[in-house]
Amino acid sequence: MSTIQKIIRFFVSAETFSKMESASKKWYFQCECGNEFNIWEIGGIRYKAAGNPIKAARCPKCHKVAMRKLHKK
């Protein structure tokens, strides 16, 4: 769990944090190496969000940082 996830967990109820975790695990990045990873895996949170933003993210498999489009599964 990342530092930001720990801070958020401190300030919200356990039920809300659980909802945040499950919602975040539905948002995926795709790397050029073919790896798909969710925002929760890399330490982020995406809760009650819409749209498909483009964010900089490091692939946990090949470790390449690039601008990637988030999509919901």
C-alpha cells in the first residue's frame, strides 16, 4: 500500500476505503509491452471518477514510464 493510500485510509471509514479500493481496481493502464495493470497496483486511487484521462505511469513489468490512457473494465 502506498503512502497516499495509507493517508486516505486514516481519514475515511473502513467501508468507504473498501469501496475506493474496489473502484480503483477497475481502472487499467496498458503498456506497450502488453502488460495491463490497475491504478491501485501502482499506488493510486480513482474513486467516483469518469472519463479516460491520460496520466504518466510506470509499468511494473518493464519499468518504462510513459503517458498512458486510463480505461475502465
